[in-house]
Amino acid sequence: MNDIVTNVVFAGLGGQGVLKASDIMAEAAFESGFDVKKAEIHGMSQRGGSVTSDVRFGERVYSPMAPVGGADFLVVLSEDQIEINQHYLAPSGKLLSENDLRDVKLPHPKSGNVALLGILSTYLNLDESIWLDAIRANLPEKIHAVNLEAFALGRSLNGAR
Amino acid sequence: MKIAERMLLSGNEAVALAALRSGVNLGVGYPGTPSTEILETLGEIGGRAQWSPNEKVALEVALGVSFSGGRALATMKHVGLNVAADPLFTAAYTGVDSALVIVSADDPGMASSQNEQDNRRYAEAAGLPMIEPADSQEAYDFFMQAVKLSERWNIPVLFRLTTRICHSKTVVQCDGATMPAATPAFRRDIKGRVMIPGYARLAHRRLRSKLAAISEWNEEGELSETVLHDRSLGIITSGVCAMHVREAAPRASMLKLGLTYPLPMRQIAEFIQNVERCVVVEEGDPFLVDAIRAAGLKIDSKSESFRFGELNSERVRLILQGEEEPDAVPRKPGKPPQLCPGCPHRNVFQILHDMDCIVSGDIGCYTLGVMPPFEAMDTCVCMGASLGVGLGLRHSLPADEARRVVSVIGDSTFIHSGITGLVEMVYNPPATGHVVLILDNGTTAMTGLQEHPATGRTLDHHRTRQVSMERLAESIGLDSVEVVEPGAMEPALTAALARNDLSLIIVRRPCVLAAGKIRQYEKAIAEDAACASCAE
């Protein structure tokens, strides 16, 4: 058994879809057959405050919390939340943020979380169909189309770099 | 929640599923982060679940179910167990017929709480067995064990979760096996259940014998896990800390305890003997450390500075290295939460700020009235305290200051423990009178929009009788009871503060997050009623 664990930390403000993004990520990893742990803090954080959620997956994962300095990916939905979460990122880790979406027009202003998942998905070796199913499973049907479009948009962005 | 053989579940969801499959006849509780989703999920997946006005009532209802021969679950956050402590301590004496499992969801680090009390202390204080799962799989498996343990020794079982268990999703695999249902029927047991001193003395002895037997059973290691790797370092731990330990010291030996009261002290002694150096890793109070040292065993422990906040694998590494301080680099705090845009409480706190009131506050979203730009709250201690503390301030302050004191409480919190404060106000009125504001947003907003007795809807949003807060207050005997919109609060408050009366102002407008949902629930209720009348 290999002990490689992929750590993704999602950060942003309450109401931006941080937890939704981490739920979709966790489900995609789970449906791909990995052991998965996902940590989050609810409660006061729902009221516009800072929110983070960690998703960890691999053959075997122990702690639900990503180690400081150990995140392979830091996905930040609000630029002002980068600085306070930077310490999670591993030296070789990749920061994905709102900034990566600055040149594109999102299908909906609230679909930034799923668009960033689209970019993230290009770095992770999970089947696209599993991602699409995870998006559908975690969002109400009436916003499926707009979010699948946002995901496709995110996926197309990485190819351009 | 989609039920399958392999699932990704939060600890709360895992407990709910285990409760359903272990045949829990009724789940009761009061919403409180991080425990709330247990009963919501239980209701959603077909179990019977209901909100009580507070945790004390919930535990009493659960105890009644279990006296009747039905299985009961009571859920609450850690501070909720303080409210339920009165029945808790004596339920330990009476014992139970069918299972009674009490979930205490602790919040080390205070993600959403007013203190970080360590409820493992309750197990020892009340004399109740306590089980602590380390992830969702164990939350599921150990819950089933808790039901069996409760019925084997006829004793309530404390099931202690923490925020990271409740709200972390981890993989759960199960075969879907269920326990045979309990069949309620009344069995008279006067000496066992009527706790007059003569019977209670006998009951206390019975309780201690049960604990001695459970301790022996715990020595067999059914709920413990011993991992012997590198003998130079051994770690004793429990709950989510065991996961941090595995990560921080994968080669170390480990004794993970699942039943942390009463402790299997022989098993612990044997483990300590098997390793060169033994460190206890636990979050919060030195609960295991104190007990193990009191047994005369030699262990290392964390330094006092690790008592504060939760642990993670990094902190566990520091503890194992014998470091004194948890965080080498102080980190910037995140953005604090605030009242939502359009929240009806915003108006209220702007007025309280502008009028320079002395605000005796309470627990809920509106506690955020303490944050800038309002900074309009002077005290907040526990559920319902706004009334008592406000009255105390009124009794003691000079008259010109006393007249500025206002008690501010939410609708759900008022039902939970504000009613007795109103009674106190009428019984012992301050010379300057007093003014209470109920900020009625029609929901238990802070914990995620749960129903309560004054909404007139049950946990699953169906119609039930509605408690009228205004009629209740009138019957208690206040001088004036008014219901106003937030926009009309200022003149009402100004007038009330100028009188020496006992005044209640209910400031009523639905929470912006709940308003749409409430309309849907009411529409569904109306449609159901129309259907029912048609069928008659």
C-alpha cells in the first residue's frame, strides 16, 4: 500500500460555495475508489466569515485535516483569503484562485467554485465522468447546466497555459 | 443522504444511520453546532426525530422512552449537556430499560461555541460509561455497541463526539444489518425509578457495581485498539486524536481507547510496560493523564499550552517532541462572521447602538451584534442568560444607568430558557422596571434554520400547535407586550425605557435565509390540509 495522500484545501468566505466545492471534490475522489477524508467547520463561518475545508484522498488517510505546509492544492474563492491560508500550501503546491478566472466570463456569477474545480480537475487523475456525476449529485437539478458549463470552462483554461 | 454499502458520511450522518438500524424508537434534542444534523438526518432517512424546547426536556423525554422499553437517542452540543445535567446525574441512578444513548458534541477550539468545556468530565462526575469514536466508521460501529452496552447493563451511555468527528466526512462501510426492534410495554419498578433517598441510596450502590462490571468488560478490549510497532514510543489516545497520532508518528505503538470511562487500567498498564516512553495525546483537559497518573502509572503529557484549541497532526508532532508551545509562527486570524446583508437584526442593533443601551445579550446569530459596526452587546454567557443578567444589572446599577439596560434574546433561545427569566422579572421586578426584546426571526437561525415550538412546525416542517410568545408573556403578568416590525422598534423601545414598567417588545420579521423556506413549508401544509379535507 502506498502512503501518498493528495491534500486539497478550499478557502473563501461564507456563502461562496467553499463547502459545496469540497463536497464535490470529496465525492469525486470517493467514487474513484479512494479513501477520503473531508474536514470543515460550520456554524459561525456561515455568516460571511472565513471558511476552509480540507479534502484528503489516497489509499489510506488518517487525520481529516490537511497538514500545514502539506497542501498540494490551495483553491481560494476570494483573493483576500489567500494570505491567511498560504501556510497550508506545500512548497511545490499549486495555488488556484479567483485570479485564474479573471479573463473569462463565468456562466453565472456564483459558479466560480465549480469553474475552479474544472481547473483543479486537470491536475488530478480522476475520470471526467466522475467529476460530472459528483457535480450533479451535489447540486439541485435546475443549476446543473450552468455548473457543468462552468466546470468545462475551468477545464479548458489549463490547456491554454 | 443516499444509503449504500460504501458511503462517504459525516460523523453525524453515521450516528443517524446507526440509530435507525439499531432500532431507536425516538431521537430527541435541541439544535446545537456541531450536533444538529444527527436528528435532521435521522428524520430524513425514516427514523422518528423531534426537537425539544431544550436539552433538559429532551433528555427527560428520552429517559421516559427508555423506561417504557423503547430505545432512545438524545443529542446536544457540549453546553447543552449542562442544561440536561440535572436528569443526567439521576438517570445514572435509575438506569434504563431499553437503550438510552446521549450524544454530547464537544467543540474544542470553539468553532461555534461560547466555551470549550471537556464533557469527558461528565462521564466521571455522573458515573456513566462514555464511548468516543475516531471517525465516521467508528461513529457507526460504536453507536451500535453503545446501544448494546446500554441494554446489557441497563445504564445510559454517553457518546462523545467532537467537531472534527461530527463534521468530517469519512468512508463508512456496512452490511446494513439491523438490530431486532424493542417493544415498549410498561414495567413497574418503583424502587428503581422513584429516587427518594431510601431508594436512591440503593441505586447509587447499583450504579457503582455496574461501572465496576463495565470496567472489567472494557479490559477485554472490545472497543480498544492496540498497535505495537516501534517500542521506543507508545501513545495512548482516543477519538480524532488517534488519527492525528497515526499521521504524526506512523511507526509509534498506539493504544486507542474507545470506551474512555471507566478506563481499562490493566490494559493501559500493560501497554505502558511494553514501551520505553509513553505519551498521552488528548485534546482539551488532562482527562486521561490525570486518571492514569492517579493509578500510579508513569506517562508523559502535553504542556499546558496545548489545552487550548483543537489538536492536529502538526500539534501532535510538537507534543511528542516535548515542545512547550503549539504554534511557532502566530497566524493571522480569518475574517470574522457578521450579520447577513438584509438581516432584520441589523436594524435592531443599529438602534441599540445609537441609543447607547446596556445590552444583556444571548446566544444566537444576533450575538454577532457585538461585532463592528454595531458593537451593541455587553454580555453573552449562556442560553437564556440575557434575562437574568439584565435583571441583575437593573437591580444593582444606579437608576440612570439601570434605565439603559435591555435584555435581548432570540425566539428559539427564549423558548429554550428565557421563559423562567420572564417569571423572575415579574416576581422580583427592578425598581426601574425592565425591557426585554425578543428578536423573533421565526427560526433557529444560527444552527441552520431549525424549527422550534413557537414556529408551529415540527422538526420535519409539518404543522403542530404553536406556542404564542406574546400570549405566554401576557399570562405571566408583564405590564406591556408589543409586537413590532424592526423598522418600528425605536419609538417602542424609547417609550418602554422611559417607563418603570415590565415591558416585552417582540421584534418580528423572518430571517432572510429562512423566509423562502418558511413560505414553502406553509404552502405544503396548506396543500396537505386541502387534500385531507377532500378525503373526508
